[in-house]
Amino acid sequence: QKEVEQDPGPLSVPEGAIVSLNCTYSNSAFQYFMWYRQYSRKGPELLMYTYSSGNKEDGRFTAQVDKSSKYISLFIRDSQPSDSATYLCAMTGGGNKLTFGTGTQLKVEL
Amino acid sequence: NAGVTQTPKFRVLKTGQSMTLLCAQDMNHEYMYWYRQDPGMGLRLIHYSVGEGTTAKGEVPDGYNVSRLKKQNFLLGLESAAPSQTSVYFCASSYLPTGPGEKLFFGSGTQLSVL
């Protein structure tokens, strides 16, 4: 069983939709949680991070962590075609090892 | 700002050939990483370095070697390439170890095919 599970998609939504992306994890040592966005043929870039249970907002993006259920989510409001990318969850207990999910491919259509 | 630069961007090797992937960063970061990305497997850490002259094994180090002779450069070597090493390779760097808010800066990747 992988430490981090993420639905690979692809997920296709119309412009303006609310998107929910999710990851589950099994390692209780994970304390810090991140979402990276990866455009086609590019390296990942950090979108959001959080280290506590609850919600964190940044513009149209909301990161949610539920440590009791070992479940994290990324919500995108008013999705735009420019949001079309692969979204990777990542988590760590600290140190130098970051464990990534496999990524969810999102397409926002006009 | 160039950020993290990887060379080459594409390469095709025959089984048994050797090659070196070069990563350069201009942000004065202490920490540098090599990842591989495969469909269905996500990003997996190959080797990393916590400073000039240091290297350490990651999750999937077999078949690879690394060197960090200069702070700004991190080299990944394949001594005898195998088809299982066909992948997209990403270099990344950070100022501090991964943790709350510490951002990894990634290069654009090297697409490697081993025939």
C-alpha cells in the first residue's frame, strides 16, 4: 500500500466549476502538507502549504486538512482554463523526505 | 532569474551507455534533490544533498550516482543505463529542509529514454 493515495483522474470540469482534489495518507508522522501544480512539460511549483488541521485560503484556492481521517483536499473555486494542470499533493514529517501523491490531471473546459 | 536549470532536456540512450545530467541553481540554496517521475508512481527521490560536498540516498538510489562538488551544481550519473531508467528526471533545490512552508524549486525536467 502506498503511503499517499491520489486519484489520477483525468478530471474534466466546465469553466466556473468548483473543483475538489483529494489525497489520503497512512503515515501518522506526516505533519506538513503541500499542494504542487505541474503544467505539461514543466516542473512542479508550490501552490499551497499547511501544517494544521482545518482550512487555509489563498484567493480561489482552499487547502483542507483532516488529520484524524488522514485526508487532505484542495478546492478550486471559479475554475479557469489556466487551472488545467496536474495537481500533486505532498507531505512530510520534516527533514529531507517529501512524499508525493501520483497527481490528479485536471482539465477546465470553456 | 534562471532559478533551477537542467541540461539536457531530452536524451535517448542505448542500454549500457552512461550519461550525466546536470542541475544548476542560482539561488544559493543549500539543499538539492534529484527526483524521477513515472506514470502511476509520482515523484520519487533518488538522491539529495544538504550542502556542498555532501550526498545522501533517497528512496530509489540504485543505478544512480551523484556529486555536489560546487554548491550551485548537482550532477546525476547513470553508469550503465537500463530500460527501467526511462523516466522524466527533475532536479529541485531549497534553502531549508522540507517542512512548513519550505518551497522546493524545480527545474523543467529531462526526458530520458533508454532503448
